[in-house]
Amino acid sequence: MGAVNDNHKISGSEQWRARISEEIVKVGGLSRRFLLVEPAGAPAVIVLSLHGSRSLPERQARLSAMERLCSSGAVAVFPGAARPVGPGFEWDLERDVEYLQVLVGRLLDRYPEADRRVCIAGMSGGARMASRFASLRPEAVQVLGAVAGLRAPARAHLEHPLRVVAFHGTADRVNPFAGSGTQRWQESVPDAAAAWARAFGLPGGPDCQALTTHLSRVSFGTPGAAASVTLFVSEGAGHTWPGSRLPLFLRLVLGRTSHEIDATAEIWRSTNAPV
């Protein structure tokens, strides 16, 4: 099978920075900042894209290019964490659940046309935060997209189904594919995916399929079902967002980026799969 870098009817927008707005929501006495890009017409989906540790919403917007989804009817939202770390910020896995809950509620009130269709995605520490939020508030989202940071759900059993789609490189030195035994990165990525499958009560083991020479797919449950887990494994790829472009110095630090799949397009595909 050839590469699966399918844009899935997504077109880019060179004017997104002119259309992006910066907004504030107050939660727990703090003013929390987020960026937002609206579609031209009535929004059909709300997509949140969380930045990694030591990063910013602007960088996540450039990395994930999720403003492309606006051309297909999505509201693209880039929330900001509040804990300062180095040149950016990182997420608080406990306190920021409330922030994201409030933000999602405000967005649903503003965009009732979305009919409660919400996807939360993230990179690295943002994927860890998205994993935590989706497992504690599964009724609030339909899709979890985790790039280089899928973690096991915070609850052993989940009543509400959602689709989990994750991406990870086997040469990721920041969040090792096999785990590192640290407090933040205990289990391996396959173990984290299996934990989601158990939480949903999905029967059977994983179905593993080679898609290309360096890309494989590990699936639990029926792909596209309301409750399913799909993990794309990029052999030799580093701590990167599949399908993105990084400057040379970041490629040297973070490793190779897979272009055999487009993570943004695949997350969008999962968000739009019929239930």
C-alpha cells in the first residue's frame, strides 16, 4: 500500500493569520488565553489543538496547521497552558481539566451548530493533557487525537465512547515509544493504547497492519466505531507531528518527521467518520 498522506478534502489557507483572533476566558481566578480561527459558514465541528510543553498556541497552530480544517467547517481552537516553563508553558494535568471543561462549554454555547461534535488533540505534553481530559470528561468530546504523547486513561472504565487516534515515532527520544519508567512517561505507547481499549471494554487483542515500509497501524475495536483505538507507528520517526515541516535545527534535535501520513488529516477523518 502506498503512503496515506491524504488531505481528506482539506485545503490550506495562507490568510489564516489574518483571520485568527485572540480571546480570554477566566477560570479559577486566572485569565486564560486561546487562539481561534472560524470557518466562513456555520461551524460543524469544534477542534482543540493543545501545544506541547515549553511551547505556545502560536507554535501549535503552525505545527499542526489545523486552521486548514476551517475550510471544511471546523472551528480551530489553540488553548494556552498557564504554567511557565522555559520559552513557553506547560499543562497542569489536574487544574487544567477545569479550564478545558469551561472552554469547551463556552465554545458549545457559541457554536450550537456544531451539535456537540468536539475533538481534542495535542502534541507531546498537549497530547498527555488531551488524554487526561478525554478520560475524565469523555462526555465532552467525541475524538481524542494524540501525537507523540498518548497516555493511558485516568479512569479504568469509561461509560462514554470516543474515538482515540494516536501517532508515535519509534525513535522519539523525548517520549520514548517503549516508555521510560518516569512519573510522566511510565507505560509504553502500545500499553497506553491497550489501556484505552480495556477502558472501553473492547474485545480481542490489537490488529496490526503494515501500511507502508515504515508505517504501521495498530487497531482495537472496529475502526471508525464510536469507541475505537487506532495507533499509527512510524518506524524511525522522532518527536514530531506527522506531515509537518520543521526547520533544520529542530529536525536535528527532534528527529525525522514521517510524511507517510498526515496526522491533521487523519484526526479530521476520525472526527468525520459516521457513528
